[in-house]
Amino acid sequence: MKVVVVGGGVAGTAAAWAARRAGAEVVVVHDRAGASALASGAADWDPWEAATGKHALDADAALLAAALGYLTDPCVVCTASGVVRAAHGRDRAVLDLGPLAGRRVAVADITRDDWDAELIARALGASAWARTTETRFVPRAIGFSAAEYGSSWDLAARFDDPGEREALTTELTKAQGEVDAWLLGPWLGTAPGVAEALADRVGLPLGEALSLPGGAAGARFESARDTALAQAGVEARNEKASGVLHGDRQLEVKLEGGDRLVADRVVLALGGLLAGGVRLDEARAGFELSLDAPVMLQVDGQSIDAVSTLHGVDLAAHGGSFLERVGIATEGAAACGEPLVFVAGDVMADRPRTWLRALVSGLAAGRAAGR
Ligand SMILES: Cc1cc2nc3c(=O)[nH]c(=O)nc-3n(C[C@H](O)[C@H](O)[C@H](O)COP(=O)(O)OP(=O)(O)OC[C@H]3O[C@@H](n4cnc5c(N)ncnc54)[C@H](O)[C@@H]3O)c2cc1C
């Protein structure tokens, strides 16, 4: 069985991993960074405003999430603008405030334009969670110059170097009297393992606030993905796919460079509107995928054509979050009417765009495709 997965986000990675475990020969094709490479480091099942309780995941989901550097237990995370919230999982480098309820958390005070420790500590301390749990946040100066690192990504890359990590360990250890944990910005490595190594050396719980788009959490995802796919024996190609065609008995995936990949099954894990997997074609005032494929686009249970007017799609009729729901119509894990084409992640119509749903739908598509 030959499976081609288009998309290297969490959904495509999960599909490739599961299809490979089902015994298929698998190629993943992906081009630019998608939502998984821009994400915050929190993993939710429902959009977090609507999050409720714990969502049970099967053993494969937890195993793959761990390989991608994520823990899948309920936790409490925070942003650099002082928002505290529950999540269903997190990048291991992100600090879980849950076990620190009622304790004293130091907010690392280093000179950077995008990190004001005094303000962050005040905002976190004023949050409903901190007030209810009587958790205190205190800015704590550390003698570390970071002003010369433009983006938080650059600063995170600095701590991939064990020597730089050791220097930070020394400064944190010097500064840490009477605190129970350290909160830092999203700077703890572009490869997985840096936060854990630092916490071990410092001897206190330690971790990041959530990343802004394009930050360290996304970089760690890409690094962990490449390792997980290589270890699973999946071939990865960094190229744009331009179309999926029906051959006599098989499918063909056309690559922009000219190659054609023959496949028994194809998984489309292209991402949603935000990542460019689904696009708004302004000239036609309609939607299209980033490649030609024999699939139907849908929103709110109706094919896009059925909801369009003569002047294109009637955006107003579907409310504000409509763009978030446009995607490929599916029956189970397969595309409607196309039993050899499977669909996963944010490109599925009418599903919340969250990390855990992308992972779980990717596993389902990969298992079905690899059979
Ligand atoms: C800024 C931001 C913050 C977020 N925060 C959270 C959060 O706090 N909690 C949470 O649960 N979720 C969050 N999400 C959502 C979550 O990250 C996504 O739901 C999830 O990562 C989607 O994964 P995916 O694999 O479906 O798509 P993506 O990660 O978007 O992957 C799509 C892939 O398809 C590839 N691709 C598309 N078209 C082609 C083509 N023609 N040829 C080749 N490759 C192609 C792209 O290169 C990419 O690799 C956030 C997303 C963003 C952007």
C-alpha cells in the first residue's frame, strides 16, 4: 500500500505516522509553515473559550503527542500578556501553573522590548486564577543580556547551545531565593529538551509562557516532526503539491517541480484558511484549495456552491467565524464521494481548528488510508 500525505502539520504528521504503523509505504509532501509551526504551544480539543474538562485520548494519540514534544494532561498555561487559562495539553517547555497554585512564581526579568516582567507579573497576579488560588507572581531580575536578540525565536535558538544554557542556569540559580518556580518567555530552545535540561540543572519547575505566532513552540514542533517522521521511516519532501489526479486504478499526486507520485491512497492535511490550505479566490469570490483535488468544499453542512450567490459566496449569511469552518466535506475520515482520498486536520469542514483534533483526525485518516 502506497500512501501520499499532503501536509506536514500535526494532522499530516499523525496521518503519516499511523499509515506507516499500519504497514504502508508513506511519503509526506509539505511546503511552507502551517498553523502547527505557528502555534502557541497549548494543545486544546475545543477552542479554549469553550474548553470543558478532560478529553480522553487513545494510547497512540498520547504516544505521538509525546514524540512531538507535547504532554496531553490538563494543565494551566499563560500568555506573555498575562492571560491564565486551562488547556488539554502543552508543549513540554510551556510552564504548567496548575501544580504551582498557592506558590510564588518568579517572572524572569530580562531586558527585551517584547517582555516586561513587572507588567506581566502584575497582570498574572491580578488574574482570576491567581486570586482564587492565591498564587503570587514576582518579577526577578537576572543578569542576562538579551536585547541584541531581535526575535524571541533568535533568543530561543541561543539556548540550543549547551554553553549558553549553562550561563542561564548560573544566573537563574543566583537569582532564585524564596521562589518556587520560574516563568520565562518563549525562549527555551528551537529544538525539544532545552526547558527540561534547564529545570533539572536549576532544581525548580521552570517553563515558558505561550509563544506568539512564529515563535519557539512552532520551531520545536517542526524539529520534533522531522525526527518522528524519520524514525517512523516516512519519506518527507519539501515541495508544493499542485494536484491529485485519478489514474487507472491509483491516484497521482502532481508536484510543482514536475514529479508525479503514484499512490493507492492520498491524505489531504492541507491546513485551513489561515495556513493557506484553503484560499479565498477574490476574483471569483469563492473558495479553493491550495491544490486541485476531486473533493467538495463545504460549510455548515452545505456545499460551497449551494451557499453562494451569483456574486460569489454569501459571507454575511454565515456569521463572523465562517472562514474558520470552510473546508473539505468528509464522510468519516474519507472525502465525500472519494473513498481513496482521506482528509485530516484544519482542512476538514465544520470542525474546530485545534491541535488535538488535528492530531486525532490525522491518526484516523492515516489508519484508514494505510489499511
Ligand atoms: C497562531 C496560532 C495559535 C494557535 N493556538 C492554538 C492553541 O492555543 N490551542 C490549540 O489547540 N490550537 C491552536 N492553534 C490551532 C492549531 O495549531 C491547528 O489547529 C493545528 O496545528 C492544525 O494542524 P494541521 O496539520 O491541520 O494544519 P497545518 O499545521 O496548517 O498544516 C498544513 C500543512 O499543509 C501544507 N500544505 C498545504 N497546501 C499544500 C500544498 N499544496 N502542497 C504541499 N503542502 C501543502 C503546509 O505546508 C503545512 O505543512 C493555533 C493556530 C495558530 C495559527
